[in-house]
Amino acid sequence: MTTQPSAAELAKLEEELDPEMQFRKVPHGTALLIGGLLLALSAFHYYTAGFGLLRETTHRGIHLAFVLGLIFLVFAARKSEAGTVHPSTVFRPGGVPLYDWICAIAVAVASLYVPWIFEDLAFRVGNPSPLDVAMGTITIVLMIEATRRAIGWGLPLIALFAIIYAIFGNWFPGIFLHPGATWSNLVNHLYLTSQGVYGVALGVVATYVFHFVLFGVLATRIGLGRLFLGVAAAVAGRFAGGPAKVSIFGSALFGMISGSSVANTVTVGSLTIPMMIRLGYQRHFAAAVESTAATGGQITPPIMGAAAFLMVEFLNLPYATIVIAAIVPAIMHFFGVLMQVHFEARRNGMRGMTDAEAPKLREVFARDWPTIAPLFALIVVLFTGYTPYLAAFWGITGCMLVGLAHYRAGAALALALAIGIVAPTEILRVPGVNAALVIAAFAVMAHGVLLRSAEGRRRVNDMVDAFVLGAKYAIGVGAAAATVGIIVGVVTLTGVGFKISWIVTSLADQWAKGLLNIVPFLPFDIKSATLFFTLLLTGMVCILLGCGVPTTANYIIMVTVAAPALGMLGVNPLVAHFFVFYYGVLADITPPVAIAAYAGASMAGADPFKTGNTAFRLALGKVLVPFVFVFSPSMLIMAPGFTWTEFVGSTAACFASITLLSAAFSGWLLAPLVMWERLVLAVAALPMILATPYSIVAGLIIGAPVLLRQVIARKAVPAPA
């Protein structure tokens, strides 16, 4: 098996491939300052996770000040300037333009202004002073620019359009007409209330997302990613098209600790993409397989993307509930990619890995089993009833124990904290015990470092570097979350979300009535047909919005405007949010802003646009999954009205529909498929989304001629080498 790249090599790859990681080059002194600020940001979140959050507005303000200020220091105004190290001059102190220093300081001060005036805020909301308006204007303008630098033009343009709509609403036609707001009123709503910039989105990133991103970076640094890749290669490598299946299985496991699709693509793809190419896969297909599988990390428990934590706040549900509900949809995502890859491998006669190429499962666990301890500790704390950020705190502490203490001793202590202390006695709820345990853990780490001297110091540097890298991951997401607050604030100020919901449901109702008038014997009523078309429109908008907006922003925007439409049709809020969440994941592989696909293409030396289109096609194998769990909510396990009968039926229907649809896209089932067979299988997959016995039987009857012909044709197909 190919040697895994070092942490430094992976970080360099990621910086080259992820737009949110393309920092400008600066002289050594400035790099130390920026690194110190990034470390301080991580340390702030680590401390507050373990010892208590600050007042809500203060916590969010400090986070936003760090995030926006750092963006002006580390992202150049133009990408072309990022790779050049400029000497320090009067107009470019520390190699950074003077205007960027001014913007960084101004936006940091403006971000901290709201926490500073918090005591008087109740008397100022609705009647902002000129200073309030000035500070709000600085924050909004510079925040949009910071977001543009960090993640591109897509989200800032939507935010600017939202501002224009809020101010000039009296110019808009028909249902979109509203009185309009003055700039002062708009700043008041977006800046001084919790409905805008300082709203739920920013709060979730500052409270939950940052901690889990940091845990994922540390877990990867201590070798947990290597363990997962080894397990994937040992389990899946010997089957047809082995490296591609290793890519899927490895991305699924790595997705348990990382909600970043680009990090997943880079880490797993650095091993699997070269192996796929050597086996005979086309370069663009190898890159597409890895990037498509990697996007599933955002919906893979227990560490999911930022949208999962937003769901916690929006729905006011425990994170454990979201984790359990995500299990089956996550399985379906990877199953959908797996089926297309399997059919592709069989169609092209791809072999699996040989015994010499694939590692032994026993050897993999013997080498790296201690790295699983922090993840186990995090899960135990999480499901014991503590807050997600406290679970992340102990997961991070466990990573540092394994990384800094003696390997197995650190793992044993991390497991002891999880099993022997937290679970049975809930000792962390006793005042002072949390601090005592942390002190003891750091004493063990310090002892390990001192015993290993030079090696210990190297490990400390490695941990510090991981804390800096974790903050690097978070600043782009933080800026996006704050900017999405502008869009959400405009929606709440103008009420446009309910207007859009009414338009969508009315259009869906017209389509449903037209369809049932033409084909009256279809196996669903007008309500089900209206719901189907509403879901279809919502899914299409999610995909189109994903062409220019990151996953998290996509989810927030769509939940704001689409969830009310689904709620009007009786869809449970948990189910509605998961529908949008699932489709939003496609954003990272939806051209033209398919950052995960483009990362894979760069690693494979493939055409980026061709890779993005192929990745999107691979993801469509499971496009029916959200429809299935809307019509059969028991598939989410935690949805109201759960029954085992419905769960088994809907899950079986989902597996069957994914298999048929994947075969239709791939051109292979048991043998090659001709065009008419592919069309029949695609049609056969559609009734199964209702997940009723009648619809499942209807789908099987439609597909029966093709299935029978495939069984006969299979005898002529040679066995894979």
C-alpha cells in the first residue's frame, strides 16, 4: 500500500486546493503574529468549551472579531497576490497592505462594539444612535468583503441582493412588494438584534462547529485517519475495483471525524486516487469517486458539518438526536456511490487489490488502535447527556493525551475518562472536578513530553500546529455564517420567506392537479403529488444554489425559505431540515463551484469541469433518498411516529431504488445494459420513493423484464480477474 503523506504534506496540498485555505505569503515576523492570533482563537474556544461559555453576545462578538480581522490579514484582496511575499514598507507594514491592517482593526472593533454596549442594547434596538449605525455599517460592509476574500463571490452577491431588496422593496412587483426599509432601520435589524449578523448561524459556528473542526484536525494529526484508511483497504480492497471501494469506505470512516469535504478528499485521495489511476480508472473518474464520497463526511455521524449543529439550534433538539437520525441517510449516500462504482468496475473488468497490496486488518489495529480512544471518549460524553462542545473538549483533550503522553498510556487514560469516570457517575457535573481532571491530564502530557525530550518537543509543536490549522479551517466558515445572517435578517424583516413558500406550494399544486388529470390512475392522491412536486422544486433550487454557495450557507438559506413550504404540507420539521441538508451536500460537487471535485481533479491531473460533472452524476445515484424519508419518516429513526415496519420497508425500498437508478446511470446491472433497459430501470426506481408495498411492487413489475434479461445475460459475462 502506498505510504501515507505526512501531516505537513497534506496541509500543503489542502492549502493549494481549497480556496478557503489559500493564505497570502507573508514575512516570518508577520507569519508568527498571524499564527499567534490563530492559536489564541483556538485556545479561546478550547477553554470556553471546557469551563463555560461567555455571555451569548460577548462570545459571538469575540469570535467574529477574530475571524473577520484575521481574514483581512491572511487573504489578499486578489488571489493573484496571495503567492508573493512582499517586503515590509511604509505602505505595506509586515508585508500586508496598510488598508488591510486598517480594515482588520476597524472590523474587529466594530464586531466588539455590540458586546460592549450590551447593557444598553435593550434601549437602543429600534432607535440606533449615529455611532450605532456607523459601527453597523463598518461591520456589514467589511464582513461582505471578508466573505468574498475567503469563499468567493457567490454568497456576497446574494447578501448584496438581499440588502437591495430590503431597501428598495417598494420597487418590486406583485407579491414581492413591501414598503422598504431605511438604511438605519436595516442596520438596526441586522446589527443590533439577534435576527441578523449575531444570529443563530454565527452562534452555532462559535459554539459548536469550531470545536468539532479542531477535534477533527487533531484526530487526523495523531493518526486516526491512517487507522481508518488501513481498515478501509483491509476490508474493501480485494473486491472488484478495489481502490475505488477503499476510497468510498475510507471517506465514510474519515467523515466520522471531519465535516470538511476538501480535507476528506485530500487525505483519503492522496492514497486512493493514484491507486485507482494505476488500476486503469480514467483520471477524471478516479477524482470524481473520491470527491463524491468525501462530501458524505458532512452527513456522517458523529462529527458532521456545520449544518448539523445549525439544525440543533433551529429545531431545539439534542445533538444526539441529530446524530442518530443521520445514520441511515449517511449509509444511503455511500451506498449510492458504491453501487455506481461497483457497476463501473464490473463494466470495465477492474480487478481488486492483491494480498500484497492490501494490508492485514490485524496489523492495522495493532499499530494504530490507541488513536480511536479520543473518538470513543467524545461519543461516550456526547451520549451521556452533556453538551456537544463539552464532548468536543474531552475529545480534543484525549487527542492531546494520545499525541503527547506515551502512546498507549494516553489512550488508556482517554478511555478511562470516558468509561470509568463520565458514563457511570457523571462526575463532571460536580463543581471543580472538571478542572481537576484537566490539570491531571495536562500533567500526564507534560510528563510524556519531558521523558521524550526532543521527540516530546516535536510533538508539542505538532499539536500547536494542529490548533493553528483548526483555526484556519474555521475562519472561512465563520465569515460565511455571519454573512448568511444578513440574508436571514432580510427574510425575517420583509417576510419574503413565506411569500416564496406560497409560490412554491401553489406551483406544485397546479402541477399535481395537471398530472392527475392526465394520468388519473397513479398510486397517490393530490396531497402526495403536491408534496412530491414541492420536494422536486426545493431539491432543484438547493442544487442550483449550490452552484455558487457553500454547503452551510446553502442549508441556512434553503431552511429559511423552503422549510415553511414543507411545513405547510405537513412535513415534520426534522424531516424537512434533513431534506434540505441532504441536498445541500451536493454543493461541494456541483459545478461551477465544486471545490471538492476540483480538489480531486488537481490531485489526479484531470480536467476539473469534467471531474465535477462526473462527481455530480455519481451523487445522483442516491438522489431519491430524501424523497423516501419524507414519505416514510421512520427512516430517520428519531422522527415522530417511528415504527419498525415502516423503517424496514422504507430502507429496503431505498436500497432497491438506489440500485436500480445507479444501474441506469452506469449502464450495467448483472451484464451490460442497452439504452431502453436503462430508461426502464430509471422509471422503475421512481415509484419506490413512496415506500409502500404497492409502490415497491409497482417498481419491481416495471423493472421485471430488464431484471429477467439481465439474469440470462449474466451467464455470458466473464468473471472479474
